[in-house]
Amino acid sequence: VDLLVDYGYAIRPGGGDREQQFSCDLHGDGRDVKPSARVYPETNSWYCWACSKSRDLIDTVRDKEDLGFMESIDLLEKKFGLSPLPWEDGETYERKTTPKEEILSTLNPQKTFQDDKTRLETFLGTLTAERSSPLKSLLTWWEAFDKIAFWVFKEKISEMDGRLLMTSLRTEIQKRVKEAAECSTK
Ligand SMILES: [Zn+2]
């Protein structure tokens, strides 16, 4: 609701869980004279019958701004003063260079968000037990893991986006760990 209000949609803020109908500008000529969209605060999503599409926060930013998945998350973090998803400590990481489609292509369709979550949890558990990574990095990674799990649990993001985030986080950590290992053997 906050995001839609922010974008200037005719939504009344502070309506609690009340569903509200509004005009969507993301289809046709953007005028939507008979409001086709409805917001569902309980699931943090809205559906437009004319678009035949349900959108969460990230989808909304993507479609409004024509941005990629990671860039949309960046924008949401800035807009709402959220702490950034922690895999970057000052670095911009490859948010800009790994398109969603590329990460998507690495996802096993037989698996679920729960599988990806368990896989990363196990990996992080091993890293933590090994004590070979800096404590600060470990904490940052666990925090990111928890945040993604929480977002999916609270249905702030879809399970598919959760899988993407879990997978890109795991890939990034693996890269860091590998780099650190190479540094120490040199
Ligand atoms: Zn629409």
C-alpha cells in the first residue's frame, strides 16, 4: 500500500487490511478508466484483471521503472530506508551484471524454495563450523539468509524470488570463500 501510494495510485494509506480497487496504468494506454486493479494488503500484493497479473513490491518497481530484479530491490531499500541485503560491504557486487534470467536458468525446477533454503543453511552451517571465514562475514551472510527466509515466510516476496535470492547469495558466498582460499595459498 505504501509503495502504491508513493507511486501516486489512488489508494488510501492506512487502510489496514482493507482491499482497495484502483486504476492501473501498466496496461493499454495507461488510463484504465474503470479501475481494474485491487490491492491485497494481507499478502502485500495487488492484482490487475486487465494485465492478468499479480504483482508484489519487487514486480511493481520492475514494471514501473523498467528495472531488473536486483536493481528493483536496491530501489526499494533506498525508498523505504531498509538495510541493504548484506552481501555487499561497500562493493556493488554483480547485482548489475547477473540478470535474473541467468540465475533462473541455474535453478533446478524439481526443487523448491525450501530446498534452496536448506542448501544454503547447510552450507553456512559448514562455514560457521570451519571457522575459516571472518566472523563479520559469517554474521552478514546469516543475516541475509534470515532476511530472505523471513521475506518469503511473510509473503513479502514470492517463493521464486526467494529461490533467486538464496541462490545468488550462495553463489556470492562461494565466490568469496574461494577467493579467500586462493589468497591464503598464494
Ligand atoms: Zn493493469
